[in-house]
Amino acid sequence: MSKLNDSKLLHKIYGTTPGKGVQPKEAIAYAIAGFGQNFICTIVGSYLTVFLTDALLFGADGVQIGAISGSMAVAYLMLGTRVFDAFNDPIMGSIVDRTRTKWGKCRPYLRWMAIPIGIMTIALFLPVFNAEVLSTFVIIAVIYVIWSVVYTVADVPYWGLSTCMTNNTEVRGNLLTVTRLVCTVGAGIVTVFVPIITNAVTAKYKAADGTVIVGQEAANANTLKWTYFICAVVLVVVAMPMFFYGFKHTKERFTATEKPESLGHNLKLLFKNSQLLLIVLSGVLGGARMVYTYTGGLYFAKYILRNEGYYSLITLLVVPGGLVASLLVPWMSKKFTKKWSYIIVHLFGGVVMTIMYFVGYDATWKLVVCAIGLVLLGIPQGVNNIITYAMIGDTVDFLEWKTGERGEGICFAMQTLINKISMAVGAFIGVISFAAAGIDSATGAVESPTTLWNMLVLSGVISMFACAVPMFFYKITENKQREMVAEIEERKAADGQTAES
């Protein structure tokens, strides 16, 4: 590891200084923990829904949970649990602020929560479950809620750890940029390979048209159960040491010792930050803009294209646009401002998805056009992922300018809240589209393929356009941000002069 600290290239990438402050091996350890964390997040976030509908057959015809169908019960479970999880973030942030240990306030959670997260992840995919009784659904729901809590207990302090490792803005920015890239790679590995594996192991149970061979329904579902279970176990076994590695090889240098503000106080600050609330509203309205990368995209690949391995291609097609976006953001922010860059790319995304909707999918040339559309949709997705963090940073300055308090923790907790609500909405729309299309997960039969397509694409169109609306009222331009910072510095200087006199 000492060779990593001596690497001039790594010091250049992270902007670190040899022998001073955070070093490359520590930054890499931080990224490795995130890599493992995204193994866990992705197997649950992307495939638990499909495990419930297709492996446990809650999506089969005739399955009821109380007064509603099994598929709709799954939809409500995904929505409710993930929204509940999202609103846990500010609460967990306040708990972290009050944590005092010999290891710091953030690092201990990587050590304490690794094993509970692993156990609960495996419990979610136990192959002993079935969709025959209400009690099974209740047990899974309870396990999922517990999983969401223990995952949040590790997730919030993990991202907060970066502010404790270094107070150098440039180094911290580079640290988070590289870590987000590594996390994306971790998530991408799971997203790409799991559907390829599940498609391969169940191919022998399927007819030429992609439906399950009569009499093989139970065997197909049972194979899926065990495949998802084995994938979960393997990912947990690989990921758990990464949590501990991140704990062991990182260091908290900047941990506040003063008494932290209460959750109630922080929430009052949140509601005073009108510009941040506009970003949150935009994020909520944009929850379905990426529905094609969630469960709905997998259902489309499996039941319409008849090869769930194509879901890997769907997610990979978005990558080039995202890479282009990372290059465009600095230029667009300077040319149009962050606000108008955000608005422009989402209006562009709405137009692209509208074209895809009218083109359709029932011919080879149409699928080619839609593939090009997915590449282009990577641009708003990539710009959103990058520029939202910067805009939230500007709202921290806005809050300080308005109230004299910065409130970084509660402000940045809104980013993870937005991300989790997007996952909730994406999963919910995916499952209700599954139900509306009349898909029988036991046989693979589909009553209305067009319904699935229409609901997935139209929800994306509406979401792309809707998320741009609140940003028309967003007032923080680059010039305004500089004016606010200058005024804040003048106030601090004046306070210092007063104190001296």
C-alpha cells in the first residue's frame, strides 16, 4: 500500500500532497468500501422486485394478498418501504452527528453494520419462501423494512465520512468523484451479469417464443429462487470484507466536538431553504425519468424482447451519454448556468422519450432508433447526477446568506432522499406496468405488451418534462452565488472587527 502513497499519478488524480493529510491508499480504501456497498444495494434495489414477482410467483395469475393481486402488493411494498427509507436519512444524519467513539463518528458504522447488512440481504433472497400464504408476504415485508433500516445506518455515515477525512474542498471533490465512479462500476457489474445468469439457467424451461414450457413452471421458478439466492450470497461474501477494509484504512481528521443541533432545528433550517426545496421537488417529480433502468426495463427485456439478458444492453447503452455529460457539464454550466443546463437537458430528454414512444418497438429498425434514444438519454441522466450535487452546494451558501447557518448535513441528506424516492417510484411503476400488461410470471404469457411499453415510456416522458418545471423558479445563478459568498465574507469580517473593538 505504501507504493500507492508514492504514486505521482494517484496524487495528481486526488489532488493530495505526499505525507500530508489524506493519502491515495486511504482514498482507495474509501472507494473500495463503496464498491462493496453497491454490490449489496444493486442486488436488492434492482432484483428483489423481480425475485418476488418471478421467482416467488407473486406475479402469477390468481395470486392474492388480501384484497389485491400479488403483483400490486409487491408494488406497494416497494413504494412504501423505500419512501420510509428515504425519510430515515435526515434522522440517521442527526444520530451520526451525536456519535462519539474512539474511531470517530462515521467510520464505526462500516464496522458495526457490515454483518447485519449481509445477514439481512441473504434473508431477503431465502429460497424457502413462496407466494401461497399471506404470512410469507408479511415476513418478507418485515425483513425488507429491517434491511432498509440497517442499510441506511451504514449508508448515511459512509457518505458523510468524506467530510471527516479532509476539509480540502478540491481533494474532497476528487475523492467523491472517483468514489462515485467506482460505485457505478460495482453497481454495473451486478446489473449486467445477474440477468445474463438468470436467463442462461432458465433457458431450458422456455419455449421458442420465450414462454415457459407447460409443466415446467414450478421448476423454472425454483431455479430462479436458487439463482438469486446464490448471487446474493456470493455478492455478500465478496462485499463484506470491503466494508471492513474501508473502516480499517480510513481516518477521521475533522470531527466536530461541539454539541450538534437537534433534528428539529435542522428540519426548520431545511424549510427555510426554499431553493433546496425546489431541487427536492424537481427530484421527486423526476422519479420516473429513469424507469427504463429499473425493474420496468428488466420486465420489458424479459417479457417483450423475450431475453432478460437484453436488460444488460439497455443499461449499458446509457453509459456513453453519461460519459459525454461528464465532459459537457463544466462547459454547459459556464455557458448556460447550472439552472438552465439542468432544464435544457431534461427538456431534451423528454423530447427523446416522446420520439421513442411514437416510434414503438415492434420492428428491428424501431429498436435501433430506441437504442440510439437510450444513448441520448444518458446525457440528462449524467448531467443530473453531476450537477445536482453542485446545485445543492449552492443552496448551502444560500441558507448561510439567509440565516447565518450552513446546515450542510441536512441539505446533502436531501440528495440521498431524492435518490431513494427515485428508486421507489421506478420500482413501483415497473410493477404496476407489469400488472397492467397482464403478465403471468409463472407461464411468461403477456396479455398486452403495448400497455407495458406505453406505461414505462409515457411515465418517463411526463417525469422528464415535470422535473424541469420547479427549476424555472430557482434563483441561484453563478453570479448570485458569488454575490452571496462575498456578502457572507463581509459579514464575518464585520463581526470580527466588532469583536476586536
